[in-house]
Amino acid sequence: MIYVFKTSIKSKKSIKLITPQLNNLLVGSCWNFDLEDSDNILRIDSQIDIVKNIIEILNDFGFECKELTD
């Protein structure tokens, strides 16, 4: 399943900051940020429901994060 999040992450430096936590949570999953999108999109391809965990991780680092649904 593809999960899409709107985030307040605006730089590669911020992505590097949270990368270890995302990699630990998303073992075997693919994820990426699109900083060129106005919503600074985080896309995750995961077989498990990770919405709550992703929002918590980003919030813990001081970033806003909201799941975008159809």
C-alpha cells in the first residue's frame, strides 16, 4: 500500500536527521520525500499500517505531518 503524507520538512538536512528512525521503522519498505512539491510529500510503500508511527516520529522531531487520502 502507498501512504502519502504532507510534511513541514523543507531540507535534505532535515531528511538526514530522521532517516535512521524511518529506516528502523520501515525495514523492507521503500520511502522518499518530494521537496519540490509544495506539500513536501513523504511517500511510503509499506505492507503494514504505519500512519500513526510516521506521524509520531516526525512530530517528535518537531515536524508537522498529515496523511493525505484520496
